[in-house]
Amino acid sequence: MTEQKHAKKTVAVIGSGMAGLVTAYLIHQDKQCRYHVEVFETQDQLSLDSASYTISSADVYPSLPNRIDIPMRAFDEGFHINLKRMYDYLGVGYITQKFVYSLSKYSTVDGKKSPPYFFHSSSNHRFPPVRPEGYGYLQWIVQIMYLAACYFWFIVCCFVVKPKMASTSKEEETLEVYVKRIRLPWHFVKNYLLPLMSSVTTCSHDALLSFPALDAVDYAKRTYRQPHYTVIGGVQGVQSKLSKGLAVSFQATVTSVKRADTKLEVTWVDSNDKSHISYFDHVVMAVTPDVVGALFEPLREVMREIPVIWGESVVHYDSSAIANSSRLLEKYSAKTQKAGDQAQIMHITSDPLSTESIHQQSSTLVTNFPISPIDPNKIAHRARLARVLRTPKSREIVNDIFTLDKSELKPPKEELFWYNGKDNVWLVGAWCWDGMVLLEGCIVSAMRVATSLGVEIPWTITSSES
């Protein structure tokens, strides 16, 4: 009787990205030791850092390997509030990172990239404005004045003009409708706003314009004039801290999750294609919506309404992939490096439909979601990445799933619609909150599950409480 009373609850966490590892870490660290956590990972390594790549770069760290995060995981204080608190609690080292973005065009007709037409610095950090090659001083000054006016108007509107929410007759306002309503010049939207935002969302311009306006406006407000940071040594250090002591089943592909009496039945396949069935008290799915739908029948149909796209990040040494601006940027980079204030260079190139971003790290280039050819003989590494998109419809679905106050659900809907935690099944991930699909969503959704299971969140406890 006593043994049954004190038996630990079992928790399966499917997926070992940021959301899965943070959830597993929090539950595993429960001060009352009430849970046994097992992580299922389909790869032969934890997935948070699995797409990253190690280079040997004497220019950056002499004689030491240098880890390139794929995808890049820069963060800031305004938007990634809980992520930064977690890093501080874990003792993760990070540095202030400045970025300089060059904007250029790619022609689908002749396959050439035009010289950059603008250089943008993140968070308006202090450096002499860079004049694009071929621009006269007057043309350059007019451009800066035009962009300053457009950017000022956009930021003012973000703080003053609220996006329209859904009503009985109209759907929630998209980013495209919002920028047209505030009369933001389309030239600015097409050539400056969309390329810069697409480098964050890694999706086509049409998909970005279909995002809920609230997402973009909230992101712009919360990141306005905020410093950016990158983790020292990459997220492999974060992964190591979060996974310490966890029980992980590698090359274990979960194929279904379903209710079985008082337990949850998890069917999974090992590396030898042998099928297994395990039973748990709780199951946390830290995977993309399409995978959730494939594993869990109650959400099969509704998950189809949440778009998921796939793209590539390519590590390579093909300098021809960069628009012809290297001499100017290298001169600037050398100047800032000499001053001990080196900025990361990002080359952003757009065609009429989409944008690619190239992160330059020493002589190594990382192209995210490429739209232009890369010499296959100069490719060192490829990583396939999933991206969950936002639409007014998907936002409505996600908010219904994660409604905290179940009294808000009408009785008929409560009977038919699944909500997070029902039958002890939980969802976590960058997409599992009301905001841009970025790392902060991973942390917030993981914290939500831990709190629901009565587990304290250590980085939210004040020093007087600890």
C-alpha cells in the first residue's frame, strides 16, 4: 500500500528539441521527486543541437573547434524573456551580438545577384552608416531619410494602432491587411520589411503576409531597440545542461499515442524496426503539428489546419553565393574587429517570392532556405529543417487548445474539442503559444506543463524565495 502511494508517475517526452528538453528537465528536477521521465528521440543524438556543425576556424578561435548553430538561435531581452531567465539560471554564457544585414536582389531570369541596395544594423547599434557601392551621397541620404520615415511610421503604428481581431463577420487581420490599413508604402514593405522579417520567419513573402498582424506587431514592439545575444559555444552547452541525468531512448520512433484504461499507450519502433509498447501516466509531445496529428488520433484533423513547411540550411564555402559587396563589408568587419566590437554579417537576398539569408562566419557561409544555386562541390553540410507557420486560423486553433480557463469553452465545444492536458496528453513547442514561432514559445509551453504538474519553475523564483 505504501509503495503504491509513493510510486513515481511516469512521463514520456517525445522529441528532444528545446521544448522537449526543457520540459523533461523541469519535471526531472521536481523537488518532490514525483516523476520518472523518459525521452524518446528518433535520431541517434539529441535533436536540439543535431543540425549544428563544427568547423575549425583559426580566424575566430585559434586551434579550437567552432560550433555553428543551425538554425541560428540569437535572442533578445524584450521577446525571449523566459529563455534569458533560464539561461541565467543554468549559468549559460552568452554575449551581446551585433548584426549587419546587407539587402540585395536575386534575378530568376539570369540567376544573378545585384549589389546590395541597403545595409541595416540590428537594434540600431552605433556604427557609421555604410553607403552601398554605386550610390551617390545624395541618393544615399534620400534613401536613409525615406527609410527613417517609413520605419518611424511603422513603429509608431505598432504601438498605437492595434491589429483588428476576429469577429462574427470577419477573420482576424493579417499582416498584409494591417500594413495596407496603416498605409505603409508598399515599396518599403516589399524591399525592406519583408526581407528582414523573412530572415527571422524563414518562409515565403506570401506566407509571412498571411501571418496574424498581432504576431508581427507584438514582435516589433518587444524587440524594438533591444540588444541581441548569442550563446557562447552554441546551444550544445545548453543541451548538455538540460539533458544531464535524463533517461533517453535513441533511435526510438514513436508511431502512436492513445488512451489505454488509466494509462497512455505509446507504441514505438527501435533501430532494428522492432515494435514496442510502453505505458505512461503522462505523455508530452514536443514535435511539429503534422507529427502530432500522425501520432494522436484526437488531433489528426485539426493539426492539418496548422501549416508546416520544410527547408534547408546549407553550410558551404561558395563565396559566389554572396552578392558583390564583400570588399565593403570585409573592410567594415575588419574595422570593428580591430576595435573589439565585431559584428556578424548577414547577407539577405530576395526574389519576388521569398528570401534567403546567408550567415557569414569567418570563411564559412550558412545559407538558410536557399533560393539561389550553391556549388555542390563547396557544400560541407546540409540540414533539413521544419518550420511551423502562423495564420489567423491556426492561431485560433492553438489558442483554443491552450485555453487556460476551461470555463471559457462552451459545453458542446468542451465535449468535442481537445485541450492541452486532456487525458494527461500535453503539447509543447515553439508553436504552442500565442506568438511568433520562436524559442520563447518552447520555454513558455514547457513551463506551462511543469506548472500543471505541480513542478516549480526555478528561474521564476525570486532570490528571497530560494
